[in-house]
Amino acid sequence: MDFMTGVYLAAGLAVVLSLAAVAFVAYLADQPGGVIEIGAPRWVMPKPVARAMHLQRGEKLRWLVQDDGSVRVEKV
């Protein structure tokens, strides 16, 4: 394998991974909503945001994606 073949393979891999990332974000944007629990290992909210929303560890949030693309978050 010569140098340019490696360059082309690396560029192709970068393009494929970029397209996969875009597809994943588009998939998440199409989800109608869901519920997350504050303090769960996967979902960590910055402390200033949690304080502003008056949240405690273990409380749950529901999010809904509106038709215009905005996201509404409320306590469950």
C-alpha cells in the first residue's frame, strides 16, 4: 500500500464518520420526546442550569420537540 492509498482511505473514513454523526443527530432531533432522570450516570446537567430550574438529584425531566424545532423541558 503506497502513501496516497492510505491518504484516500483515511479521507474516506473521515467522510463516512462525519455522515454517520450527522445522521445520528438528525435521528435524535426526530425523536418526539422522552424522560431523563437528573443525576443518572448518562445524563449530567451543569449545576447552574439545575439550580435555575430548581432541580434535585433523582427528579425527572420530560422534553418535547415542538413543530418549529424548539425543545420544551418540564418536570415530570
